[in-house]
Amino acid sequence: MDARASASKFVSELFGQPTAPVAIVDLADAKSVPFESGYLLLTPMVREDLKLVEINVVHELVHAAFTSPRPWIQEGLAHFAGALYREQSQDGRAAAIDFLHSHGSAFVDEEKDVSATPQENPSQPLATTFDESYYRSKAAYVWWMLRDMIGDDTLKQVIHNYRAADDKDPKYVEQLVTAASKRDLAWFFDDWVYHDRGLPDFHVLAVHSQKSTQDTQIVAVTLENLGAAGAEVPFTIRFGTGEITRRIEVRAKATATTRVEVPGMPTEVVVNDGSVPESGLTNNIFKVSEPQ
């Protein structure tokens, strides 16, 4: 009941009031695999971990407040809501991204197999897949990336404008996003929803710094995406007294450059805070050499 009080307020603000009762059954064996059917969730609940219980309650309340005939929307939004609650009501963005990772490793591994051996591992477009790791975990990442691109208020508008009865076209959600955000994100939906193009693979191609004033530098950062799916990705410039984070859109098999004013000499640039699933994270840090 303590968990429900906090979770209910969060869900009602984003999805509206739940219109159906939900039931969560505690499985005595902590190693049991959770099972969900309709508004019923059977899951082990560790009593010392109220935060996890709250996330479970959020998931079920989303189902009771919002319905869609499309699995990637129905389940993806419920999993996304758990991550968003983790960020906004519990321990911040890093903890939320860790939550996404903990539920997303399976689909990341599957995507690597699709890219490596496509004949043996057919692609799984999110719009039509019945693979749970895709329509739950990958979809949660897609909603998270959309939220980062269009903002909380605009995403809330999209969710409030959604009508299950009107969702007769695979591009219905894209149209809602375009209308609310005034942004053309057809490329994003094409890469992540309508087709399975694998995962992006970002790295920092070049960093150039030029003095602007006595205390500031203009840092030009060029990112490259070696993967076949594009994304808007965050990158962080670190310098002696702190760091600055910005975002940039990098399409598939392409590069993008932006300039950032930094109050100090850059020491390193890190692309992606984990909010965009990648095929590999070993090439995401670029050490900036000191000027000679």
C-alpha cells in the first residue's frame, strides 16, 4: 500500500487514472521468474526493496490506465514508465539507465546476432515482433530515446492524445509525435520501429579546441556512427573543473559535428551515457591531447 500511494500519483499524471483493478501476487521463491497476464503480475517481492515493489506497481497501474493493441506500445510504455519512475521518484538518471540495461541485455545480444548472421537470425521489426525481449525491452529504450528527443511535456501530450481505437495505421504514433513535437522523426521510426536495422555504434572521430576568450574554449566535436540505426545521442565534454553534456543527431553510417563553448581546456569526450543501446561501448571515450 505504501508503494501504491507513490506509484498511483506518478502514473495518473502521465497516463491518467487507472480504470481497472490490478493484482500483484508475491512469489515466495525470490528466484522465481515473474509472469504477467492482463492486470495480474506474479513476481517475487523482496520486502527490503520497496523501490522494486514500487516499480512493479507502476508497471501494472500503467496497464490499468493505458491500453494499446500493439505490444511494443502496450508493454514498452509500461517498462519505460518503470525506468522513468526510477529516475524521477527514486535515484536519478544513472539508476534509471541501469534499470533499462538490466532488462535490455537480451535484446542487445539478439541484435548482435542479427547483424553477424542475418540468414540464421532474421530481423525483428518492433512494429510486428512477438519476441518479448523486443516489444518489452527494446521498446522501453525507444520510448526513452523519444522522451529525450521531444521532452517530458511533449511525450505526455502524445500519451494523452493516444486512442487505441484510432490506432489502425503503424505510423499512428509517429503522427502523434510529429504533431506534438513539430519535429520530423520519420528516420528514427524507420530505423527503430518499422525495421530492425540493428544497433548504432558511436565513437568520437575528432575533437578540435580553439581559444574563444581568456577563460573559454570553442570545442568542435565530430561523432561517427558505424551502425545501421541512427539516434540522437548525448555526449559529455570533460575539463579541469567539471563537464558539459550536449546532444547531437547522428544518422546511420554517418558523421555529425557540433561546437560547444567550454570554460576550460577539454581533457576527454565521452559519447553516450547508456541511454541509447549500442552494439559496443569500448570505443566511446576520446582522450584529448594537450596542445603542444
